[in-house]
Amino acid sequence: MPKLRSTAAVCTTLSALAATSMLTGRSAAQPFSIIPCALHRTDAHHSEGVDTWNPDYTRPTRPLDAVLIFLSFPDGTPHATPTELTADHFPATSRYFEQASYGRFTLRPHPLRHWLRMPRPSTAYRVKRDWSVEDRAAYLRDAFAAADKEVDFSRYQLVYFVADPDAPGVDSDATKVVNLDTPTHVDGTDIHRVVTVFEKHPPDRLVLAHETGHVFDLPDLYHRPDDGKGDWDTYVGDWDLMGSQFGLSPDLFAWHKWRLGWLDPRQVMCVHGTGPTRLTLEPLEAGPGVPVRGAAGAPAFGLGHGVKLAVVRTGPDSALAFEVRDSAGNDSAGCRQGVLVYRIRSGAESGGGPVEVVDAHPHTQACWENSVYPPLADAPVALGESFTVPGEGARVEVEGRTDSGAWTVRITPGVKG
């Protein structure tokens, strides 16, 4: 099809831009889990349900190719080169996903080596965090047009538009995923979403990995205050990249790894009944080539195929999750180790608290000098401790550690009260 086709297609599609996808209904769901404690996916944006996968999103269970397109503007001269800006994000982003997925997913970047000139000044697009639909549509329309002669979009599953960080109208708070009501059809392929990158040079840590998580249907886990002031990290603190890219322990929750297809069904244990269940949990971070500490504190290898997640169902669309967090892999800067407990609500919207970490030490805090939210930095239940989840009655006892580095725990679902 001639190149001329894309301009009209882009103009039509971008008139229907939305900040969130309209394509999350269960009618088009693809089932993949029959585990009884799997929550149902709901119509909530980026629902945490794991019984089906939304086919409007790419599931990262195979290598995916990403194109980085660098955009300059008539009102600015780039101070950094595309090669330097690529190095801001790669290989760090690919390495993060390689470790988080235990080698099951590879993100392959394909950066352009030169700048593409946008037709209008950067200030003309009025870039900001809460960008208007019209201004964002104009930006993307011009970006696709600028890239049309240079990029074969059919070769890529992810698209990153990277703006010149030194242009006067660029605002780093505007970095985000833009979902399209109607996919843009270019080069014979449908593009459902793009990542608009407006980061400083150097950028926020792991920011591109966070935004890429949205491309895979993961929600924002931070709390945005109504007035924009106050603490944003009260829901999960340091404990997941989708809460904060600055977190000390930014590996994805085991629940997210289950959703993304990085955990086998046998690595998830449903705990039910009223009596205790004793089980062995591997540290979330343990995988091929990633050492964790054994019982004597020495590095231990060889884990990666055991149980990573225990789940207690608490309602039709809610559950408690239990996982072990260690200072290894993506969490090498972790503040505390132990069994992390968190609530999941599959009916909660992205940004509305779909996951909330339960603080096993509510009267203390830790690592105040570098934690994004010190009150939750010491949330895990440590070795030798026991903890009853408030309002749920579920109890976890951390009994010991094996020579291989796994943790032995006892979980009692209890009676909600």
C-alpha cells in the first residue's frame, strides 16, 4: 500500500484519542487460567484479574521488538544524540524485564540513529502531564507523519516517540502511554498504543520499564492526591515498579508475573479452608543465574521453578497474596526481606488502589534516607515472626529458611472479621 495512506488513517484515528483504553471488556477475553483462586478480569481499566488475558494488549511471553523514534523541533537544537538517549534506557530496560520474567521475555530495542524534525515548535503542542486530547492528537499525528518515510511499523510491537529533552516545550511529567480508541493502521499493522517519552537527560530511573508495563496491561499502583500534593506512594511503597520506578525493590509482584505468563500454574498455590497450610516459598527474585541467600547467609543458586505465590481468596473480586522478597536481582537494593502480604482487587481501576501492601510493622518505618515511602519499607513479615492480616483474619508464620534459599511458612486463611 502506498505511503500516502498513513496520513489520512492517522488523522482519523487520532480524533478519537483517549487517555485510557476503551477495549478492556471481558467479551473478547482469552482464557488461560483455571486455578481456583484466580480473580476474574473485570471491565476496570488494567484490571488485576488473572482468569483471562485482554487480547487488545500484547502478552510478553516471547521476544518483542521496539522502535525508538527521536523527535526534534524547530524551536530547539538537541544537545544529546539519539545514541546517548538510547543509552539512558537500554540495556537497563531490557535487563529489568529479562530478570523479572526469569528469561521468558526479551525486549529488543531498535533505535533510529538520527533526529526526525517535527513541523511545529515544541511549545505549540502544549505538552504537560494532563495533556488535552486535542493537543496530544496533534502531536501524534505529526510524529507519525515525520516517521512515515523512515520507519516500517509492521516490524515492531512497541513504539516509543522520544522527544528532544532540551526543547523548550517539553515537560518530563508528560511521559506516558497513549491508548487509542481506534487503532492506527500503518504499514499493514494496527497500533493500539504508543509511549510518548519526554524525559530529561539523564531520565528518571526505570521510567521506560514502568511505561512499558502499561503496554502489557499493568495498572498504576501509586495514589495520586486530588490536589497533586502529598505522598503518592501510600499503596505499595517501594514494592513494585508500577508503584514507583524509584523503589528500592522494584521487581514486579508475583501476582503481576502470574498475569503476564511468567509463572507456571504450579508456582501458584491456593490456600483455603480454616486450618493452617505449611508451604515452601521461593524468593520472588530467584531465577536462572540470580543468587539468593541460603539458611547460613551464603549465596545459593538453583531456585526458580518452585512456588512463588500463595493466594487466599477473600471475596468475589479480592484476594490476599503472599510472596517472599529478598535483596537480589531487580531488588538488589532492597531494604528489608521476608514475606510480603498484599491485597488485590480486580474491580479497582488503575490508580485506584488495585493492589495495597499490608504493613506487618505499622508502628515503625525503615530506610528513610532512600525509600520512596519509609512506613512500608519494613512491611514484610521477617524470619521468626507471625502476622495476622487486619480485617481478614488470615495469619502467616515465617518458620525458617532452607539451605537453597527458600522460605518455609505456614498460612492460615482464618475467618474474616
